[in-house]
Amino acid sequence: MRLGSSGCIELVLPFDAVTQAQLRAVRPRGRWLARCGCWQFPLEAAGVLQRQFGSRFAVEPELQRWFAWLEQPLPPLPPHRDLVAAAALDQPLPDGRRLFAHQRAAARWLLARRGAVLADAMGLGKTLTALAAARAMVRAADCRIVVVAPAGLHSHWRQEAAALQLRLELLSWARLPPELPPGGTVLIADEAHYAQNLQAVRTQALLRLSRHPRLRAVWLLSGTPMKNGRPQQLFPLLAAIGHPLALDQRAYEERYCQGHWLERGGKRHWHALGASHLEELHRLTRPLVLHRRKQDCLDLPPKQRRVVPVRLSDTEGQGFQHRLQLKVDDYRRRAEAGLVRRDAEVLAVFTALRQISAEYKLPAAAALVGQLQAEAEPVVLFTAFVAAAELLHSRLGGVLLTGRVPVGERQQRVDAFQAGRQPLLIATFGVGGLGFTLHRARHVVLLERPWTPGDAEQAEDRCHRIGMQGELISHWLQLGVADQMVDDLIASKAAQIDLLLRRRSLPGMVRRLLEQW
């Protein structure tokens, strides 16, 4: 018996019909992993497995340590009313700020749950809310606070923790430890949608920490718990907080992800990328998933989106088509040589189409930014492509925020923009759209939109948040059918997510587009 990478108990054994039958009768139920040659059980089955198989299976030291902790659990937490009293939510913070009413309500909600997902919209102050609740756990139960967050957000977490006079242990998603301290720990995972793929190492590492016997509470923070609108992406988060729906992955996928077997290349593959019974899923997850929109909590100025059409001259159109044809020909040559997959041509060409479109929209973007700056308006511009961001920065100046900027410098550049020392901030979605506060800008320009609607909204909401002055206007530059297609997907997913996933797919739409082209 060993401890698995995701914090489950694994029993490794050669195939033995009798033992297999005995393991099938164990409750809580386990599952046979043929590729690994082992059975996998939840930690709740530890007592049964020890009694029935402890003398027949060698127990690895790591799992033996977890068994010992399970036999000597931590003292129970104080009652909820005592935790809320210790939080002192109505009192001013040491730096003079006060929590908003929605933050106080969310902190009380977190303190009532060992595992929960705080999925409030961007800009509602999830960081301060979680820390206020964690401070109560420190005061009432002598807990340690461990925060998992992207490295670029560590300075923000330190700043907010200092405002509450808290000490944190900060971890990055790229380097999660296998263990927690022996004492009680409150685990907070920021940008929890980083753990939406069960096969990813970081997802398994988070699940292992969330199942640790010395864990007091695990609170996940994410404004986009389903970035692509697929219930499959929510499953790892439900598993991390111990939701009952996560006890049986196959049943969950059959019920809510339209899970079924597909024949492909003479082999059967499990397909679970759809969406169904969403109202039921919402009802069952609501007790442990708190999602509120800004209009439900704050009296923020409105946000409006403006589509800015970009038109090319005949000469530019011919150049655009020639460059795209070169990309298509190059991909097909590499496919013939076996260097790339043939079945990925559609999305590869679509990506090339968007990259070329971004370059051809640069003059229009520069003109729009120049017009706004002439009106003394600070501007934030987002793009998906580093090359486009760097070209705009060389032409317009301002602050540049991409993955090539060292992590330690990013907050400094944001501070320069927020303080008014720079009138323009140019960023990629993956860096600038993550965790920073940019509410000085009343105008945000999206050179193109990300493939997932959650990323587009998250980028806009870097500016549309507490402290902004006046209405936010989001300018969407739109060139041709590629941009129209992505924008249509974003609007459709927001309006009828289940209908979209069942009846329309991006690869199919792109394939029809390329056939017509």
C-alpha cells in the first residue's frame, strides 16, 4: 500500500481474482487502475484497508505516517459563532480599511465550511475576504496559513496579509510540496482554475494537499471555476473540497458531462466534454460554491462593450491572404513529413489566422489608443500575443506586461500605471489579466479575445472593480470572420452555455470556415 500522487491510497498487486473480489466489496468504493496495476481508494477507506489487508500488503512509510495522523486527529474546531467572533469582521483593519458587507458575509460563509470554492466575480476582494476568515482560524485554533498562488501575485498576497498583520507561507503552482506541517493548516488556493485538469501534476499535487490529515480547511478562490463552461473542469475543484459529487468521477461525467465511449482509430476513448443537467449541478454545488456578480454586491459604474470594426484595403487584404496561404502550405508540408498531426490542421491554421489578424489590427489599435490619450484617458490594452504587445509598446510607449517581464518587476510596473506615472499599460491576457488591479483606466482595449470567455471577462474586470471612477468602456477590435467567430462563442457561452456545448464546437466552425475560404 502506498500514498498516491493525488492523496489517495493505492494497493499495488498482480491480478488475483480472489483479492480483486475482496477489494470490490470495500466501502467507500475504490476503482481499479489497469494502467498502473493498482486499486485506488479514498482516504476514508483507510481503516477498512488496514484491518482487512494490512497484514498482507507492505505499507510504505509515507502512507504509514498518514495512517498515524488519522488515528490521532487534531482537536475539533471551535463552534462557528466563536470563529466569527474571532474574525472581528465589523472592526476596522489595522490599515484603516473596512470590509464591505459582501466580504463579511463571504468570510462568515467560509468559516462554516472545511472545504469551499469562493467564486465571486473578479474585483470583489476575494483575497482580503479569505485572509479575514483565515485570521479567525489563526486566533481561535492556532492554524498556519498556506497560500498557493501564481508567483506574480505573491507580492499582492504579502501586501494584503501585512494589512491584517498575518504571516503567510506562499507557494507557487509550479512547485507544490508533498506535505503540510504537522500542525493545523488553512490552505488557500488562489486562481484555483489552474487545477482544472485531473491529469496535470499541479492538480494532483493540490488534491494531495487538500486531503492531508493535518488540514483544517481548504478554500479555493476563482472568478472562473469553469473557464470554458465545461462541468468537467469543475470536478477537480469539487474533489479538492471533498464534495460528495466528486466521490464517483464516472457517474459525475455521465450525468453532467455527457460522458460516453467513442470509437477512434480502432480504440475506445472516453469522451466527457459536454454539458447537461446544469440546473441540477448548480443546485447540488451551491452549498459549497459561492458565486456572486458585481451588480449583486456593489454599486459599481456600468461596463459596456463596443465593437470596433477594422477594415483592410485591397492591398492589405491580398497580403493578409498570401501570408495565411503560406502558413497553410507550411503546415501541410510538415504534416506530410510526419512532424505535426494531420488532424490538428484546422486549429493550427485558425491560430495562425488570429496571429496575422493581430498584426494587421495594430494601426487601428494605435489610432484608437492615441485618440483616447488625446482626451487624457489612461488606457489598458490586452492581446494574446507577445509579439503584438511588443510592437505596440515600441510604437506607443507606456508600460509593458508580458511573460518575459521578470516576476519581481510586474507589480512595480502596475504601480507605475496606477500612480499615474504612465498613461498606457500593454499586457498579454496570461499576465496582465491575472490578479492585478488596474481600476485607474476607464478604457480597456482588447486587440483580440481569448478562446475562453472567462479570460476575456477577467481581463476587463482588472479595471472594473472597487475604487474605479466612472463607466468602463471595453473596446473590442474586430477584423474578419475569425474575430467574429470567437466573439460569437463568448456571447453564446455566456447566454446559453449548455446549448452551445451540445450543438456547436469551435473546431467544427473553423473547419466550415476554411472549407469556404
